Amino acid sequence: MASPMYGLCCISLKLKERGIAYRTMTAKTFSGLPRAEALNKLSKLCLDNSRTLLETLKVCKDIGARRYRIPSDIFPLITFSYPRHRF
């Protein structure tokens, strides 16, 4: 019998205990800033969240979690569109 593969979800007490958290930005905050300032703030936030993801993956390795659910807002204000299919 194969041993189970454990993982962490994007909101985890294990991560919180280590001070690991992602940051986000709302569309209202973004639109309330001058364009250059908003883009600068957003890019720094995305870079910080990428570093947070790296630290999170290190924690997963340390605790033996082989799966991790990445939060959907790791890159705030970015949405993905999927083509519609006709059935």
C-alpha cells in the first residue's frame, strides 16, 4: 500500500506560524493611485509574493508536504480568461 502524500492548502497555520503570508491589492486601491505608482506598487507586491512562494515551498519540503495549493491571488489583479466552448 502506498503511503499518503500530504500537502498544504494556500491558507495554512503551519505557514502562519512561520510568519509566511501573501499580500494582495484591491482594484480600488490600484485605481486610486497615480498609474506609475500603482504599477510600481503592484510589481513589488508580485515580486514579494513570488519570494513568499519560494519560502512556502521550502517549508513544504521541511515538513514533508509533497503538495501545495498556490493561492489564486499570488499575482493580484491578474485574471485568466478561458475560451468558451460550445457543446
